[in-house]
Amino acid sequence: MGNYSVEFSVTYALVFSLFCIVFAVIWRKHKKSGPLEWIMRKVTD
């Protein structure tokens, strides 16, 4: 599937997942709606 090792792929997936979780927690503390809902409201209003 590519030139990357399995270890690199697993590490990358774990770091990406951790980043997504941290982003979601921070977003929820500051906004009452999710990012996709926020974008859709900006587009339609």
C-alpha cells in the first residue's frame, strides 16, 4: 500500500486520533454546536 512501515502507520493513526479528541474537547468547551453545524449555519444564513 505504500512505502511506510506498519509502525509508522499505527503511530500516525494514534497521533491523529489523539489530536481529533483534543480538538473536540476544546471545541465543546468554547462552542455550543459542532464545527460542521457551525459551517452549515454560516453558509445558509
